[in-house]
Amino acid sequence: MSNDTCKTCLNGWSGKDCGIPLHPNHVTVTERHEPCYIVQATIVNHEIDMLKLKIENSLPYTDEFIVIEGDKTFALEPKIFYLKDHEKELSSLVKLRQHRVHIKTKNKYSWDVQNEMRLGNTTLHNLYKDIPLNSLVIFTDQDEIVRPEVLHFLKYYNCSPYPTGVEWDTFLFGFFFFDSFVIRPSSFGTIFKSPLDIRHQPKTWTIPKGGWHCRWCFTIEDIQMKLKSSPYVDLPRIADNPEKMKSNVIYEHIINGKWFLGKKRIPRIEPQDIPMNTPIYMRSYDWWIKHPPNKTA
């Protein structure tokens, strides 16, 4: 662990390395004798840029990534395994395991596809016997990124009771709009649980401002693909409205920070307030401004 090299701790954080987050009074925090082995698991549809950003942000604290990818979308449409073409690049960053799921369900009007992608009752220990038994598993959606400071805390500190996740600061369209909406799903567990079990486990406590949830932080084409891949049971389904799927309509939403449904507008934040290094999205955003889609697109 580092010595006292931190000049200013994050708001509410403490400790000799500024490594302990704000936590309830009943939580006991102690230093680990050995660093915790951290496994991150996530589901990917086609969002490789976001996956790369997620991996880069997790270094050097995450020991390996398990990337779950299905042969069908959540809408039960056949798809290719996008990760295959990026395996070499991503494996150069972190130990990478690809777990391919061949979807068996036939009912596109249910949550069965998501449950299959979250491995149902199959634990990670059943799949990978070489993962250390005392590992911490962090299961998050593709658009959820845990702060490096939180990963540092989880790697070098133990606590009782253990947190079940973080509070996500929510952003929209490339981290350029900040939403006050905070979510607190369960994300932390052991290898003796499946990602589905981790998501549904009872909550203990969550680390405040522990990560970033960036909704629809993709290019226009990737947003369209994501919408087409969305489950039929998640209503109202935007992909069923041809007008809302037009490139110029999505462009207007992105430029103005406007949500797809309703009239809610999310406030813009200045570049210096963007919480992390997002060069991919900065370039994409500049390109959108200078090259708006054709009105008929």
C-alpha cells in the first residue's frame, strides 16, 4: 500500500492513504494482510468502447475480467460475438475470460434472456475452479464503472459487514450531462454466487458516490443498435417507434441532453467536471456537433 501521498481526500474519505470511504458507524474497517483478488464480471452486447474504458479505469486493482456475451440480443435476435475481434487488444490490458452463452429461451416477452446472461444458478466457482476461493466478485452492467478509489479500498481493506455495492452517479450521452438520479444495486459478492444472485442479494450498505453509471454513452449507431437489442418486456420499447429511432432525432437528444421519453432535460456539465478521462466520447461528441445527421436519416 502507498504511504501518505494523498494531499486531499475525496469528500468523506479518510485514512493514511485516503483509502477509506464514508461508511456507517456500525461498520468496522481493517487493513488486509494480503491484497484481495478482484474479479470483475460484466455482460457485453456490442459495447466494446465502453468495455475498454471500464477495463482501463479498473487498473491496477482488478486482477481479471469475465466478459459474458450471448449469441442473441435481449430481443432474441441472432448476433455475432463482438468480443472475438478485440480479444488480443483487451487481453493485453488485463487477464480476460470470455464466457459465451448460447441462449436457450424462446420467449422474448420475458426477462429469461437477462437471467440466462446473468448465468442463472451457475456460480463462477462452478465455471472457473482456478479463481481463488476468497476472491471478491464485482458484477456490474456494461455502463456502470466503479471508481478506482473504491477498487483500491476493496483490494487493501476489509470491513464488517461488507458493502453490497456502490451508489452510482448517473450521466447521460458520453458523460456530458449529469442526472441527479442515484441507483444502488447490489454488485459485490463471492465466487460462490452467480451474477444473478449477486444482483438480487439483500443490501447491507453502499459506498457513496462510488462509481459512474453512464446511460446511452455511445455513438448514434451504437445507440440505435442498443435500442434494437432491448428486451420486448421493458416497456415502453423505444425501438418500436420508428420516429424515435431516426438518427437526427437521437442527435437532438444527445445535443440537448434530453431523455428519450417525456420532456425531461438533463443539465450539461463542463468538461473539467467530467469525472473521468473519456477521450473516446469527447471525440465522438465533437464529431456529432460538426456533422449532424441528415434530417431524413
